[in-house]
Amino acid sequence: VDFLRSLFSRTLGLSPGEKVLDELTLDGVARYILSGKCKNIICMVGAGISTSAGIPDFRSPGTGLYANLQKYNLPYPEAIFQIDYFKKHPEPFFALARELYPGQFKPTVCHYFMRMLKDKGLLTRCYSQNIDTLERVAGLEGEDLIEAHGTFHTSHCVSFLCRKEYSMDWMKSTVLNAEISLLNYSHFVLLWMYFFLDIVFFGENLPARFFTTMKMDFPRCDLLIIMGTSLQVQPFASLVNRVSNSCPRLLINMEKTGQSEFGMGLFGFGGGMDFDSDKAYRDVAYLSTCDDGCMALAELLGWKAELEEMVKREYALIDSKDAKTKDKEANQSSRSTGAEAGKSDKTE
Ligand code: OAD
């Protein structure tokens, strides 16, 4: 009976652990980080961390991607990321991918805050649902990251015998620059058969590394920071229940998410988070934009100036790289126009 009681209360998230935070506020979290007892921080992030970069999230009413897909005539919004639908109609996904393709967006303050956690040796790993690669642009490396829903960063040949890796630039120039219309639909199906973005569609497995790394990281996590996600997609959402019962969880988001749902508990996903009940002892919700929340936490930690300096320095670097790329492209195009003009002179 004891065994069953403890199993149920663990599964339902009912048995409280040790109270680690002196206060369930951002200040309490900051004091805990500064105490030196918090050495392993995991960040779990979603589309809300990239909205200030100009990339829409999925479910925000009005502005989210799922509210703005009418032009693709989908049977339902999520179909665009559904593997069975994609196999029959790849063009809406590729058209959207072209719009959202990396290279046009800069990481946000929140992305650089995670980089700062890494630089200070506090980041165990960032578990991201995003495919926009902005964590990498901000300076997190492959080892620091689990891209749970895949990434635009690489592509692989889908043939099991081949699995050759293709770079982001290659994919961009060959696939995403091509004209996408029903007329060249068959061309795209053909391409899809051989080359494929490393994106996880609904109905596909998450990368094996997600499962192996999660088992290693979560039990030893000292603080879980969840940012910019509605926590509606499994199995990612249930990661919040993988940390120990004493591990504090900080949510920085525009709305409260991941709270207890009785049904979820019954189905083994755990009890979710508890910010407000009398029993709340470790979950903190800081309702704001991710950028403001990260900057507020940085200020409490005494890192504000450093974070601002990092953002300024990294933006300047990105701008100068962009300027060089544009110059190079302009030179190439003027050279090819010159060559074309020369050719037409001769023909005439
Ligand atoms: P959602 O769009 O479901 O949730 C984004 C969350 O971020 C919402 O709770 C917003 O209120 C919040 N938010 C938006 N902008 C914010 C900001 N600037 N600061 C703070 N919070 C903000 O996005 P995800 O949870 O990432 O999966 O969605 C999860 C998965 O559903 C995606 O990876 C994708 C999608 O279908 C696949 O495609 C497989």
C-alpha cells in the first residue's frame, strides 16, 4: 500500500519535496542562484522566446502562426506540420519555411541570457522546441542544446543507407530559393524523397538524443527555467515533471502554463506546476515577455550591464557579417550582370 501510495503521489506530483526557495518570487530564485547551491540549470524554451526577433509563435490568438495560415488552405492549422499531410502536400510547408528561414533574424535578450548562463558554467542544457537556430546564433553549441522538434541547422538525406549531411546554406540555395507552386509540385516531391530538413513533424519520433540526454540531465537539475512555451505539445511538455520534487521551476511567460491537470496526472505525465495553491512550494511564475523577465533576473543577479554589453557586442558582429555578405552578393551580381551585358553586346 505504501509503495502504491508513493507511486501515485509521485506520478501525480502530490508528494512535496524540500522547500529550496526562501520566497516564490524572482528575487527568491535570484538568491538561490547566488547562494552557490544552484549549479545545474536547465532551460526549456518555446516559440515565445523568438517573437521579439520577429518570428511568430504558434498559438497566440491573432498573431500566432496557426491563426494566420488561411492562404495555404489547410484542413486544420496543425496540418502544415503533420507528416501525413506533408507527404501529400509539401508546398505549404516549404512556402512557410521560406518565410521563416534562418538568416533574417537576430537572437533576443532571452537567447543571450541563456548564453550567459553557459558562460558562467551554470547551464546544463537548453531543451528547445524551436527550429529557428537562434540559440546557436547566440552562442550555444550542439552539446548545449537539444533541438527537440528538429532544426533548420542541418538536413540529411532520408535514405537510411546514405544519411549524408547537408548544410543550411545548401538547403537554402537549392530548395528554399526555388519557385514553389502546384506546377512544380512533383519536383518538390522528388526533392523530398532524397533530401529532408531535420525537422520533426507531428507523427514523427523526436531525436533519440532527446530521450537519452533527458534521463541524464533532469534528475540532477537544480533549477528549471521554462520560457516562452504554452507547454501543450507532448512529450516535451512533460519534461517539467522529470526534475526532482525539490527542484524549483521558474516560468517566464506572458501567461501561466503547465499547471496541474488531473487527466494528465492520471495518464502518467505528472502533476504539472503549482504556482498559486496553498501547497505551492517551488514553482514561480513571472508573467512578462521573456526578454523583460531575463533582464529583470539578470539585474537581480548583478549581471544586467554584462548582458546588455553582450547583446550590443553580438548585434554589432551580426550586422558587420551581414554587411559583408551583402557586399559580396552585390559584387557577384554586378559581375554576372557585367558578364551578361558583355555577352549580349557580342550577340548584338
Ligand atoms: P506556442 O505558440 O504554443 O506558445 C508560445 C507561448 O509563449 C504562449 O504561452 C505565449 O503566451 C508565450 N509568448 C509569446 N510571446 C512571448 C514573449 N515575447 N514573451 C513571453 N512569452 C511569450 O509555442 P510552443 O509552446 O513553442 O511543434 O509550441 C510548441 C510546439 O507546437 C512547437 O514546437 C510546434 C507547435 O506545433 C511542431 O511543429 C512539432
